[in-house]
Amino acid sequence: MKEDNPFDKTMKVNRRDIPESTHGALIDVTDTLNFCWAAAKAVFEEAATPEHALKICEMVLAERTSRNQDIARQLAQTVDE
């Protein structure tokens, strides 16, 4: 993402108008999309498209969910022991 971009400008101007949880979520989602776009460009180089980045994002979110579930199962086992 460019240093001078509409997202950061909007966040700065409207900071007090949104709840903290929404603010954090917007930043997390935008950062995740930026990482996925970088991953798409790394893998597909000049052929990278936004659709590649969105598919990678789906895969990242699915993997994160899976890992979180694994952690929850491990914690539950520890509590049961």
C-alpha cells in the first residue's frame, strides 16, 4: 500500500467516529489484504490479479481458523487432565 492512500486518510479524518473494535478490525482486514496481495505478486509475479489475492486471503483465514481450533482443543485437553 502506498504511504499516501485513501484508507489512511479516511482513518485519520474519521478516527473518533468509529468504535475501537471497528477501528482495529479495519486495520486487521486491510493489513491482511495487503499481505495477501504481496503473496499473490510473489507467487504469480506480473500475472498476479486481485482475485489471486482474495483467494489467498480465503486460504489464510481458513488456515487461521484451523490453527485456532487446534489451540482450543489443546487447551481443552490441558484443562481436562
